Amino acid sequence: MATEVAESPSVPEREDRYPPYPASVVDRFLGWVDSLPVPAWFFYLLLLAVQIIIFNGLAWIDGSPADQDRLAHLLQHLFYRAAQN
């Protein structure tokens, strides 16, 4: 009795990892962040700190009033909610 081996339909051995279109600016930036020697969350935290320093510095130079009350109210609300739970 001869057994026949059924041929499977042609399936590509590997899938392409890259899309058929060029990477956007956002994709290239995220790839650059992923290639840094520090974790991505640390880079974004550092970027946030730099932005806060720049914006507050510009407001200080401009003479705009510091909006610290909003931050104080937010922190008070968060800690009050945490104490309630």
C-alpha cells in the first residue's frame, strides 16, 4: 500500500518585518528612542523634565505669574483621594 504525502499549499517561511512603505518621522523617532542605552520611560521622563524647566523658565523671564496653585490643588486632591481609600 503506497501512502501519498499531501503537499501543503505554499506558505512563506518568514514574514517581512518591515512594511512596504518608508518609515514615518514618528517611527524613526521611536526607533531611535528604543536604540538608546537607557530605558524608553527614562528618556520620556527626562524629556518631560526638560520641557517643564524650559516652559517655566520662559514664563519666569516673561514675568508671567507662576501657576503653582493649580499644581498644589492637584496634589492635594490626589493625596486626599489616596487617604480616603
